Amino acid sequence: MEKLISRFKKIRLIQVSTIGLRYLLGASFVHASIFKIQGLRFTPQSGESAPIDSLNHFFEALYQSGPYWHFLGWSQLLAGFLLMIPAFSTLGAVVFFPVILNIFIITFSFESTSILIITFLMLLATIYLLLWDWHKLKFVVLPEPTNYVDNSMPFSKHKIWTYLGILFFLLVLLFRYLTTKNVN
């Protein structure tokens, strides 16, 4: 498996696509985190009167929890930031995985088909990123891993990717903040 991943990593288009995928997943979490950090609802209307077994009611319960709602927001912000910065992207994928797995299971449990498709694709993308960084993660997972080989290509280590990650992070923060600051 490592040899296949290593051969894959040599293709520049796949390197750029992987970097873009990190930005996309990270930006989605950063975007979703801001309203939670600001203490705003996920949906425009209260889900209090929604049926108790509905996704809207579940989101309302999370929102009403207060500190837990904020914790979810800060967790998403951290995971998104880590994923968007190349030096921390492996840690970002590790942090991102249980969060997106949890979100996927929630959407599966409430049979929300449109959201289920999106969360499933995000889960698959995260698994892809974990496999991309397998050469680092195998030391945590396997009882007796083989030697460490840094098979990252020089192209994907350019500082421009860090600067772009920071720029995208700040742009998403700014956009989300400006679009939610007048919402109560």
C-alpha cells in the first residue's frame, strides 16, 4: 500500500488536488464554526417545535446546550485551521476524522439524505488524507511499523501552500464573520 501511495504522490496534479482538498475541507469547518462560536443557531428557525426525532430538533438541543455548542465551534475551527496549514495538515486530518465521522453518523441516524451525501463525501475525503499521510501515521497505528520514509514531494512543501492556507483561513473567517454579525 505504501508503494502505491508513494507512486501516487509523485503526480503533481494529485499533489495539487490533495492540497486543494485540505483547503476545501478546512474551509468548510472554519465556515461552520463561526456561528457556533458566536452562539448562533445552525438553522434560521428554532427547532424546538420540530418533532423530537428530527435533525432540526437535534440541532436545537445542541444549540441550547450552550458551552457544548461553543466547544463544537472551537473544535471545528481548530480542525479546519490545522488542515489548511501544510505543517499541521496530518494532525488536522487526525482531528478532523472523528468530528466528521460523528457528523456523518448523526446525519445517517436522522436520514437526512442531502446532508448525508455531503458528509459521506467529506468522510471519504478525510480517509483519503489520512492515507496520504500514512507514512507518518503508521507509527501510531501499527505495532511494529517499518522505517519512516518522507515521501512528500518538494512541490507540495513550497511555503506558498502555507501562505495560501493562512490566507484562505482568514478570508473564510472574515466572510463568515461579516455575513453573521447582524444575525441574532
